Amino acid sequence: METRKMRVLEELQLVDKETRRLAPKADVLLSQLEGEAFTPSLQNSMIQVASGSHGDVTSLRDELLQGRAKVSSVAEPLGLGIAAAGTMPLAHRASLAITPRSRYMEMSADYALLAHEQLICSAQIHVEVRDRDQAVAVSPGVSRHLPLLLALSASSPFSVEGSDTGYASSRDLTGQRWPTSGPFAPVSNAKEYDELVDTLIKAGVIADEAMMYYSLAPSISKPLLELRVCDSCPSVDAISTIAALFRAMVVREAALVDASTPTPPLNPTLHRSMMWRASRSGLEGSLICPETYTPRPAAEVLRSTVELLTDELRASGDLEMVTRFVEGIIRTGTSAYRQRRAYRSRGRLDDVVDQLMSETVGWLTEYKGTEGSLFGAYRPTTWVQSGYIDEAVEPSGADRDVYAGVLTTARELGAVELRKQQTMADRDLSAAGVTFRATGMDTQQAFPMDMVPRIITAREWDHLTAGVEQRAKALNLFLNDIYCDQDIVRDGIVGLDILEKSPGYRSTGRAAWRDTVRNHVSGSDLIFSEAGWQILEDNVRQPSGIAFGVEARKMMERNYPELFATAPQPLNDPTEGYAMMGETLAAALPPHPQDDPRIVVVTRGKDDPSYFEQVKIAEVSGIDLVLPQNLLIEDNVAWEVGPRGRRRIDVMYLRMDEDMFLSSRGADGAELRYKILRAITAGNVTVANALGNGVGDDKAVYAYVPQMIEYYLGEKPILASVPTYLCAIREHRDRVLERLDQLVVKPIDGYGGAGITIGPEAGDEELQERRQELLVKPEQFVAQEVVGLSTLPTFDGAAMQPRHVDLRVFTHLRASGSGVTVHTAPAGLTRVAPAGSLVVNSSRGGGGKDTWIVTEGQT
């Protein structure tokens, strides 16, 4: 017969472009769209668009693009965008509605939960057959390829609430709940199929023939075989490729049926297992091969299927285009992977929605000119001109010596294999509970970890540890001084006004005993630039990150064995950081401890962004997690009240905000504030880090740390600070206002990257708002020159891209006799900025890297 024609019916989600949420305005949109191609769907936040019938994939692709463009042009004035995706990550169920048509309202009444939760979009492909009997006859053989077609289309990794489902296609799982789902109906011809439809309607199971939701089914009235297994695809190339492959499968199986050698169907349990695997992994993992029933890399299954269908694709004229599209899909990954990549970049679901809307109307990230090269888009010379240094790649593009091994191995593995390993790494991190909640997010997500490590030589590490240890000692002496004698104020080194304007300077700091350790654990944030290593921030309240540094190493060993095998030796063991934490807390005993001292971690609970780390520290150190409502302070002694009765506490490792902790009500219903302060002053309990330490994190106080080092230690600073303007000083403020678009402005008490304005990246409105704040309350801000943070290669799913990085190093102080000893954990957390940003902080998105510290020999 002549070339079989094919057509596509795809559902599009309607998105409010301001809120990025689904918008129930399909009825409004459809009233302005002319033509029979545009029809409603079950949910009033979706429409269906049908293409015409086409003999070649090029004309089909062109019409799909034109149809989307038409819908988009009508939607734009209504404030709407369109997205072809199995699910959308931002939806507000209460604001959505069933389409107000009798058929859909009846479905809502009859199917209740199933209908109301049907916030999913699919794509159907219809291919011509000789007759409806042939459609039924070829379905069992074609069904063997359904897992691959589903994997190709996977575009529903996020739930409508925004959490990562762990699946590439969660839509397929939702669809399987309907009573008429499965690979194909258990019938042998069209007559039996029609009888089955009639029986189900009479039984009240379905309302009409359109509710036969089998993945493969004959058209109810035309000689067509309908494919219904696919997610809606934002990439027109992807849905066009699926259509061409499906047609070739039908052609091939029809010939086998006519020759009385049909392909046998799969065992139902095996088929269901294969579908589950495809839903879980998409193309980023393994699929179960339909020939051998063994796991194979999805890219291999896809390429072998194209090879199997070569004759049919060549006969239809699709072979060249399909081959090109398949390689592009393998290189850039499924929509599910791209969505997760967009989220990993900044930790914002808005970015996922924006990407879906952009791809739907024709835009898709292409790595043009890279020809599949992992570093094809890497441009070190550009960053050198901008004042940035790449730690791994020379300006010439050559690998720096210490990185040559790991980067060469990454090139040999290639983007597809790295993407597969990254997908498994993300999955393992989620399973292990390595999660973090970025600012603005309601749910915890896997903490993004990149596979290209940071490498620090032994000489560099010695220099860094000397610098952070010097700084930790000076800050401890400063905190003791300002809450006792205030010699540094009396001697004119730090003005009293600097302290009094600091929100972190609290009367609670006076509760601790004189000359005690106050910053038991410090986190120093370092950056590398043309100026060398510098301290960017001090963290002496509740520095977090050690557990993420440990997990980054475990991830490298487990998920990237080839890359980790290139690590220079001998290498640091970051797990020693856990042991150090236990030893430091054990050394933090109050003056009057009990005979068998007890240490606990005080946490606000599972809603804390770094709860995972708190759990790990407690587990490894053999101590308990305690909520403030389970604390009891009686006779100046701290107790935990729980199922095992009352147990005394000697050391509280505080991992929650100081104000929240002190204002919490304990087990007796009384506020903890004054009782806990009296217990500290009585010498019966230690709070680590000490209350009132927030003044040490103050960005204005930061400017005086070099003077503190000279004042208290009689030494020159080993590590430089970033020059800082104190906006409380009129001359400094005026200078900042003149150069506002060139400087970084920070709140003095900010943390987590909150409230920062980066002049060169800020818009006019943001700069004007910050200008007004500086005029009204200048004492609340400091400003710094923009520092050219170094970059490291970071895998974005298809190629390596430069991302700015910093390094958090953890320093421990312990009381020892009449003095204090200082120790640096042999672990660092390299943090990665979101794409296009200089702000490196886990709370703002981005992620982390393993930090390879060479312990000796390497220079």
C-alpha cells in the first residue's frame, strides 16, 4: 500500500505567565481559536490540538510547530503561555476546574478522584492501517516497543505540588488507575473490540468509547491504530520522532502478520515491569530489552530499534531525519531530565515552567558547534577577559595538570554516560535522604552534586588551614572580649557603635562564662580569584555543610568510579569530620557537668533546610536529636523529657535560630529564654555555638577581623578579607551610591545569600529600591567590590559549563587546660552557584562538588 499517513493529537497545558501556575481558562482560549483542530479536554486548564494527516515526518513537524504558534499567539494577550508536558510542577488544585461540558461533568461525578486528579497531558499518534482488524492484529507485536516510546516522551518528573516524584513519567502511573488501561485490549478482531466497548458501557464502567484508555487501540470508526502511551512532549522533534518510529513499527508488524509470522506479545507481568522501568528512568537509565529481557542502556535500545526499522524508515523517507533527531535526543536527554537540570541550576520551579513554555513553542537548548564534545562550548578566554579564573582549564583551553586525569576520563565517558551516572547519583542521594530546601521552596529536594571535583593541593591546604585557624582563634577572643571587658572597644579598634548597630549583638552573649570557647565550630567561606584565596564570610552561629561534603565523597566513590579512580593520592577522608564533631562537642562540657555527660542536638525538626545533616551528625556521634518542646529547665539544670523519663543534658549543639529557640516553650509550657540563660550562667549546661555569636557573622564586623587578628594574636592575617565599605559611615555610603551598579551590597545580618544586590546583575528597579534603602537606613548595609570568583566545569546534562564556586572550611576550637586548641576538619564543601549568578549559597539553589584535598606530596 502507499505510505501510511499519520497524525498527532497533543494536549497542551495553559499557564498563567505571571504566577507560572495552571490557569483554568481553556473555555476562554477556545472561544478565540478558529477551526476543528482545537478542542477541550477534561480539565479546563488544558486543550487538545489535532494535526492533519501526513505522509512524511517533515510536514508533520512543521504543522505541529504552526499549531503551537497559533495557540500561543492567541494565548499571549490573555496572559497565558502553553506547555506540552505530562505534568506541570506548579498547580493549585483548589483553583482548577473540570471543563464545563456535560460529558466531563458526568465523568467528574462518576469517577471522582480519578477525574479530579487527572492533571496530566498526553500525546496520541494515529497511523493508517488496512482496516480495523489489522489494527487489532498488529497491536500485540507493536506493544513490545511501548516502553521505549514512553521513555522517549517522558516529561512528567514533578508532581503538581512541585515535588520530584522520582519518575521520568509519573503521568503513566496516574493513567494506569483507570479501569480500561493496559497495553491493548484482549481481543482478536475489531468486532470483539466493539463488543467489549458495548459491554463496558452497559456495565456502567465507562461512559463512551473515548474512555478506552489502552496504550494501543483501534479507532472506533476509522482504519487507524492509535498510540496513547506518550506524555505530551515539549520538543516537537521528540514527538515527531516517536510518530515516525511508531509508523515504522506498524508497517513492519503488518508485514509479519500478513506473512503469518506475527511477533508474540510479552508476558503481561514482564510487560508491566518494562513499562515501570521506562516510567522510572526514561532514557537516562536502563530499559529492559524486548529481545533479551535484560537491562540495557536506553540509548542502546533506541539505536538498535532504529536499526531494526531501517528498511521501513528508509521507505517512508524518514531515516535521515529520525537518525539525526535520535542522536539529538540522546545528547540532550528527555524532557524529564531537562526539567530536573533546570531545577538543579537555581532550585526554582519557575525555571522549569519557563523552560517548558519556551521549548513548546520551538526553542530547545542546542549545543551548536559542539558536535557532541563535552567541552565544545567551554570558552576560558572569555572569562579571563572578564576577570575570572577557571581552576581546571587554562585560558588556552588545555587542562591544568592537576585536573588532566579527571577531565580526560570525563571526555572518554561522554555526555550520555555521565548523564546516566548523574541520574543514578541523584536517585541515590534522595534515597539516602541527602536533601536540602532552597529559599522559597516548600519541599526538600535532593541536594545537587556535580561530578567534577575541586582539587586542592597539599601546599594550598596548608595555607588555607593556617588562615582559617588564625581567624577562628581571633573571633573567639573577640566574642569573649565584647561580652566581658570590651578591651577592643576601649582601645579604639572597633567602635561601640558598630556593636550596637549589629542585630547579632545580644545580651544573651553575656550568659556564657568568661574565657570560654564560644565558636566551637566555625565555617569559613573562601573564594579564589586573581587576588588569590580570600575569606568572603565568617559563620560562627550555626555553620552547616560538613555532612554534604561527606556525602559528595560517597557519591563520587559510588556513582562515578571511573572519575574517582583518577584522584591524586594520598587523599583526604572527609568522614573524619564527623569524628571531629563528636570530639569537639565532648570538649564543650560546662564547668559543672554530671559524671556521665550527655550531649544532644537541638533541632526545630524536619522542616529545617539542613535537617539531613543534623540527623547524620547525631547518628555518627551517637547523640540524640531533641526538639525544644521536650526540654525542661529545673533548678538551673537542663533535662530532656521523653518516653524514657527525664535525662539530664550537659551540652546542647544548637541547630536552630537563637530567637526561635529562646522563645520556644519547653516541656513545662514555660518559655525557655530566662531559664536556659540562668542554667548557662550557673555552669550546668553549654550551648554550642554560644548564644550571641551572631555579632561575629555581622558583615560590618567582618571588616574589622584583620585588625582583630593583629590586636589579639599579634600576627598579620594569613588570608585576606574582601575590602568592605561600611555604609553607616557617610563617606562610604556616598561612594557606594555613586557606584551602586558596580558593587555588591549586603545586609549586615544577612545569611543564606538573602538580600544581596549584585550591581552588574541587577535591574534598574532593584538598584533604585536598594538606593532608597541606603538613603533611609545605611547602617544596615555594607558594600564590597565584585570579586571574580573562580569557576569550575559543571555538567549541565549535555556539556560542561563554567559555574562560580566557593569553599566552606570547618574549624573546631576546644578548651584544653587553660588554653584553646584549634583543628581543621579534613573536609571542605565546594558550593556551586546557579547558572549566571555569582551568589554561591545552598539556600539560593546551585549545588555542591566533592573536594579532593591532597594530603601530601602534590604542590
